[in-house]
Amino acid sequence: MSEMKVTELFGSMVFNEDVMKQRLSGQCYKEWKKCVTDGTPLELSTAHEIANAMKDWALEKGATHYTHWFQPMTGVTAEKHDSFITPDGDTGRVLMQFSGKELVRGEPDASSFPSGGLRATFEARGYTAWDPKAFAFIKDGSLCIPTIFCSYSGQALDKKTPLLRSMDEISRQAVRIMKLFGNGGSNVKRVISQVGPEQEYFLIDKSVCERREDLLLTGRTLFGAKSPKSQELEDHYFGTIKPRVAEYMKDLEHELWKLGILAKTKHNEVAPAQHELAPIYTDANTACDHNQLTMEIMKNVAAKHGMVCLLHEKPFAGVNGSGKHDNWSLSTDTGLNLFKPGSTPSQNARFLLFLAAFLKGVDEYQELLRCTVAVPGNDHRLGAQEAPPAIISVFLGDELTAVVDSIVNGTEYVEQGKRFLSIGVDSLPSIPQDNTDRNRTSPLAFTGNKFEFRMLGSSQSITGPNIALNTIMAEELEQFADILEKAEDFSAALHDLIRNTFREHKRIIFNGNGYEQAWVEEAERRGLSNLTCTSDALKVYLQPKHIELFRKHGVFTEEELTARNEIHLENYCQVVGIEARTMVDMVRRDIFPAVSGYSAQVAGTIAGKRAVIADLDCSAEEKLLRRLSSLSAEMMKQCEALEAALAAPYGDNAYEAAHYCRYTIFEIMGSLRSAVDELETITAGDWWPYPSYAELLFSVK
Ligand code: ADP
Ligand code: MG
């Protein structure tokens, strides 16, 4: 495809600012723009004009329906399609219509979405409201209108509402800081959090995948002996992309580009069959919408290519799982990146202040950040030597750490001709941004002009982590602004604030190898939290400190936060329950019969051989038969234990239930799996009911 064609294709299915400029009256366009930049409400007449223009545009593109597109607490997107048709009087014909009212507000019968008890049944009908900041787009013949989803009393029932609230709040507080620095800072009206999520995924041949009940029902393999070859040779990472995968990636990019998604980089990842896609970063709101769309389209395009795209965090034991790197920064509406070390002393002072706020925030709210990546699939990755540990720390790299040290200690900074660093007076030494300084084991790495939050699971919505980053940062900047606005000597106050903050929160900085056991011990000495699983993390989700943080910044009410915790706990239990029941089903209906049949065959072989020659050496078969029988007995013992555990009471509340799922059910699942996986290695391939890891991981040629 020529360059020209890509530029035409890009955004062709998006009702973006360009299209609005062309299709709306000058007045209407101006009002929309004002609504987006200043938050002024839209008149219904304006909404009506926009709706009409949207509809005409959508009809020209072949759309017949529209839908409010929203992000309920399930973590995936929801849509309910209505056609544009309206009867044309008594003529028996139809008109295509779409009103401002339909654009602005919808009432999906959405009582089946999880609400964590927020919606009493008498007001079960939440409503959706248009988010004029996010562009409408056409997908599968429907005009999709990005909306928020709330209860009638205004409580957020979705993931977008709190994200927008957190973006407003970080903007408000960061603008206060910008004003203090003068020097162009006073022109800043808004500060926008910017996000670029790198998305990992697996591609498996559909016909192979369909033969695995576990992959179909749970997205991961619940059984599976290690393949003789997996990722040992490290020959897949950044390797040549296979033709079938290359075709898929090309198609995927085209679909994403049509929707204005800035798909930029594609490459093979560490595990066989694992790949990654990274977009160019954009504002957090758009990035979250786009990541949801990307995940959906990845799956759809895979189906067209006879493949299945697995977004689960750990589809295969023993090979690397998939995560998502959430690259996050703050930029002003005047185009400044606030995490970019500057070239003048004043810019550097500002940079150090934002850095100090970040370190303080991450240290104080490390458990909250941990909670935002607490999704069931992530339990298999975090701390498993393939993803960061469950301990939150920040990687700054040697240069920046030396700067922090020198500020803390008041000692000379050794690089660049031995000198003291005086904040606001000196320039920072240059901080390299190259790839050599990357530390892949860090959960939160400074990468030159942004932070990379690397703990996210590949399947999760990126809203939660970004809501937390925005709100934490807003809180720290607010505290800083309160101090600095009152200071008589700004420079002195700034210097003290930065130095004291670095001094108090230095423990959160860690540049070493996060995969080593030594770090776990060191982190414990430093008093850092280490919540190793979802059920443990969710226990600390509702700490008073967290409730207060979100309440104060208007991001979540206590009720909303409690509801979310409830939903996460419930989801965890459901996921574990589904996996456990799937295991039982696979064992009882496929694996046990197969092993039993194969054992009978082996027994028959022994008997047959002996019938011919009575003292024939059958020791190999006998040994095999004994092993098959004892493992089979062990398997059925664990299977029954699992059934019993599933049937027993889970506890009196959601916390106890999650704890029970993790420490009782999940443990038995592990024992059951060991027995089955060993059986797989000694059962004849023809008898084993499922494709092996080798078949799965090397299924796409
Ligand atoms: P890597 O070397 O890890 O691949 P890149 O610089 O290529 O890093 O960026 C990875 C992701 O980070 C991309 O999605 C990119 O758009 C995003 N990114 C780059 N700069 C920023 C920034 N200032 N804020 C947020 N995300 C960014
Ligand atoms: Mg990265």
C-alpha cells in the first residue's frame, strides 16, 4: 500500500475534528470545540446538528445503525445497536434519523452489568451519556458513540467516568504548579496525561485451539506438559515474522488505522507464537478507548485469518506470559512534556519537582498501584521471573539516581566536573534516553521522558492504572502547590521541598534486578509492600487512605470504590470457579477415559505378549502400567478434592471467598495439574485427547 493510501485510510471511519470542521456550521463547530476545551455544556440544538451530520456521514460510509459504546465494569466494551430507521408517516417507507437527544443520552437496559451493588433494582436502568471529547467511529456497520455509563443518581458504573474525572483533576493541580514557574507556565490552561500502551498477545491456529476446551472456556491452558522446545533458544524475540502472521499484522494495522488508532510498532515477543503491538501515545482517554478497540479487533482479525488471538496473561505454563506496558507522561496544552529533563535550570527545577511528586506518590500509594493490576491472570506472571515482582519500585537509571543522591546528601555530583547541584541554578547532567539503559525487571521505569508501568496484564483495561497514576499525581501536586504558593522565598522552598521529598521517599527507587530473591528480601527491609496475589491485593484496596484519596479528588465516592472492590473480588472468584470446573470436566470426560483406555491397551499388550511367550520380558510395559495407574489414582483423588472444594462454603463475605479460591481451590488445581501433566508425558500421543504444547505453540507456520 502506497504512502498516499495509508494517509487516506487513516481515520477514514472516524468522525474526527477534520470531518466536523467540514460538515458542521462554523458556529456549531466552535461550540463543540469550546465544550471540549473549556468543558462548557452543549445546547441541545448544537447536539442535534452534530447528530445529523454524524448520521449523514455514517450513512455515506454504509452504516445503518448507531450504538452508544461504553466500558462497563466487565473490562470489555458494551454496545447495543439501534437502526436509524423511522417510519415515514403512513407511506410504508422509512427515513433515516438520528436526533441530538439520541446522541447525547441513552438508556440501555443494562441491569445485567456488574454494579457491585450500586444500582438498586428499582433504578436498574443506568444511562449512557456522550463523551464529546472522544470521536465517534464506524465499526461493523454501526456508528459507535463513545459514552460514559452512570446510574440515575450519577454514580459511575463504568471505567471511563472516573478516568475523565482523574484527568480533570491532574490537570487542575498541574496547572497550579505550572503557574508558579512563570516563564510561559502561566499560559498553560490544561495538562493532559498521555498514554501509550504496548500490547502483547499470542496467535494460535484456530483448528488446534478449538480442540482445547480450556482455551475456549478460560483463555488459558489449564493442563499441558512442557514442550520439548519452547523459548530456550531465544530465537523468537524480534525474529523474522512468519508470512501468515505478517499477513495478519498487516490486516490488523489497516483495521486499526481506519479507526484512527496509531498502530506503530509490531514485532515477535519472547515466547513462541507471542507478538506485540505498540501504538503512538495519545491522551489517556483516547488511549484507553483505542486499547479496548485494539484488543477487540485483534481477536476479530485473527478469526478471519483462521487463528485465535489469546490476550490472557498466561496462556501457557513454562513460557512467558503477556503483559501490557503502560507508558505514561504529562504534557501541557502548549506542548511541553513535564517529565522531560530540560535544558535550562528552571526547566530542570520543574522536572525535579514533578519527579519528586511522582516518587512520593508511588511510595505512599504503592499498594493502590498494586491493586490496579490485580486481575486473576496476572497472578501467574507477577514475580514469576518473566514480569516484574509484585513489589512496586521505581527505576530511575544511574544518572538520575546520582542526581537524586546528590540532592539528598548535599554532596557533589560526580559527573560533569564535580560540582554540587543547586536546584533552579544548575542544569542537570544529560540523562540518556537510549535502550541500553533499560531495566526490564522494573515495575515502573523512567525511560527518559515518561514512566513505563510494566505490571499490567495483557487482557485488562488500562483505565484503572491510569486513573490511579493521575489521581496520585494530582494529590502530590496539590500538596506541593499548597506549600509553594504560600512560600515567601520560592527558590528556597522549592529546594527544600524537592530535597526533603527525595530524602523521605528514596526507598522506592530500585535500579537492580527485580527478578532476584535478594530484592524481595531487600524490599522487605525497606518496608515495601509485597502482595503476591489478587486476593491479597484486594484486601488492601479499601484502605481509608485510598478511599480518602479518591474522595478528595472527586474520582470515586466511597460507595463507588467499595462497589468496584466487590466486583473485582467477585470476578476473581468467578474466574477461579470457571477454571476449576473446566478442569474437572476435562478430567472426567476426556482425560480419565483416555488414560484408562490406554492403560487397558497396555494391559492387553502385556497379556497378549505373555500368551505367546509366558516368560517374555514385559518390564517396560509393566512399569508404564503401574505409573499410569498410580498417577491416574492421584489425578482422580485431586479431581474429587477439587469437586468437594467447589461444593463447600466459600466463606461469609467476598474477601473470605476470594481467599478461599486462592488458597484452597487454586492450590488443588495445581496438584491436579501436576498429575495430569505427568500423565500426558507417558500416554501415547494418539490417546491424549488434546493438542500438545508443541502443537499449540508452533501451530502457526
Ligand atoms: P520502547 O523503547 O520501550 O519501545 P518507545 O519510545 O518506542 O519505547 O515507546 C513505547 C511506547 O511509549 C509507545 O507506545 C510510545 O508511543 C509511548 N511513548 C513515547 N513517548 C511517550 C510519552 N511522552 N508519554 C507517553 N507515552 C509515550
Ligand atoms: Mg516497553
